[in-house]
Amino acid sequence: MLYPLKFTPIFKTKIWGGTRLKSMFNKDFSPLPNCGESWELSGVRDNVSMVKNGFLAGNSINELAEVYMGELLGEQVYGKYGAMFPLLIKLLDTESYLSIQVHPDDIYAQKHHQSQGKTEMWVVLDAKEDAEIITGFNRNIDKATYLEYLEKQKLKEILNVEKARKGDVFFIPPGRIHAIGSGVTLLEIQQASDVTYRVYDWNRKDEKGNERELHTSRALDVLDFTKQDSYKTDYTLYENKPTELVKTPYFTSRMLEFSKQRETDYMFLDSFVILSCIEGNFMLGYPGGVEVVQAGDVVLVPAEIKSITLTPQGKCKLVETYIAG
């Protein structure tokens, strides 16, 4: 029988990366000087996660998907995605602004990159007092206006800027312009895609003195210039009761804050479940044993496991992610 799987993180040094993933979650990304991203669970080509616990240690998630198929992924998930794990779970930490960027949808990404598109969401885990999130435009504009502000390097003037606060949730569909500001640590849940179009990079240069490539034409193809009434996900958290954050065809995510033992039944869910612990620690009981889960851990519960027990050590918070039928 399968069991809850943990994976070896894939650390990414970034020009904008920080060090808080070590201080907050004890992530050992040495010898990298900083860590912008920790890919906790990935099926992305050339960045496939390896199991680190139990008898399946050393196998990749895609190898296991090929062998265990619906038992691991769920029959409907395997039928749709095959042996490529369809989601990517990251922890991000920023010491400076990310580039302003946008992602394509499935149709455009498949045509130009033979890849999934990129629908994603963010859960802010920590933020400095003046930290910012850019998401969407602050007015309805057209391509000509957008290009005018871009060429004048005044793009931020027409973008929606939010103050980042711990607990904030942002949904980023394909086509929505966005960027994470300095001093933000967050959990990112997304389709298994690494296709990003860089719009503006603050004129910064890498260690060799080169500016990073921009993707102006591709970005223009996919940008949604429509202003939204609200960009932040509105939710209310009730202790010991899951709260739905985002529901899309690609993933559903719920947040759970709990301080007492919980029995969770997945009998009617035909999908794996990812538990991302963002605060505290707990014991994850399943029919074959117990797994210790701490803040910063991401655990994959195979689809064949239909009942788990969560026993917290004090108060805990996690984000639960699966693919609904």
C-alpha cells in the first residue's frame, strides 16, 4: 500500500531571493547564497521531485505516477494528465521585487512551448511592513496605452498595487499581470508549468552585468487589460473547519486551522491530496502508520488513502490541495 510521500526540495537561487526560508522553515539551501524558490513538489520536466521517505525513497513523482497510476493520482486525474504530475508547489522568499510578468493559458502554452499554461495562487506566509503585491491593472486600458507606459518605464503607475499581509490569498489566472514585492514569503500552488513572460525587470543586471531577457511580444499576446473589481481572495477562517480559497479546473485549495485531532474522509474524492503545513506541526495518521509533519513540509497523500487523522501539537495551519472531478 502507498503512504504519505515527502520529497527533497529543489532549491532555486534567484537575483531577487532571500534567506527567510532557512530561518522560517529550516530549509538548508547551502551552498546557495540565497534561495528565491524551493520547489517542494514538482512534475515539471528537468525539475522532477524525488521521494525522500519510506521504501519509495529515490523514485521520482513521475516514475511513481507511471507505476501506480490511479492509485497515486486518482483515476480521473491519471486519465487526464497521464504520468506527469500536474501541479507544482513552491515556497518563495523575496529580498527585492520580482520582474513584472504574465503567464499564458493552456492553448497558447501548448502551441508555443508544448506545455501546460500557468494558473496559480499565492498564500502570503510572512511580509515586511511595507511589502507589496502587484496584481492586475488599476484601470481599463488598451495595448497602445500599455506600451506607452512600458516604454516610458512608468508601468507601475497603471498597475494595481496591494499591501501584502500575512494570510492574504491572491489568485493569478493566465493573462493577469503580476509581481511579488520585496520582503514577502509565500506558498505558491500552480499548474506544472515554468512558462513565464517577463514584462519589466526594473532595469537591474545580473552578476555579469547583463539585463535579463524580456518577452514583450509574447506578453502582449496573452495580457488581459481588463480592470477587476477586486484582486484579493476574500475568505473567513473558522478554527477546526476547512475554508475553500480557490476552486478551478486545475486545483482546489482549502485552508485549515486546527487545534484538536481531526478525522478526514476522502472517500468521495478521486484525487491525490497535497497537505502544505504553513504553521505548527502535527502527526499525520493513515492506515499504515504515522508521519510527522512540520511547518514548511509538503506531503502528498495518495488517492488510494481515503482516511487520515491529523493530530496537532498546539495550533496548526495547513493548505489542502486536490483536483476535483
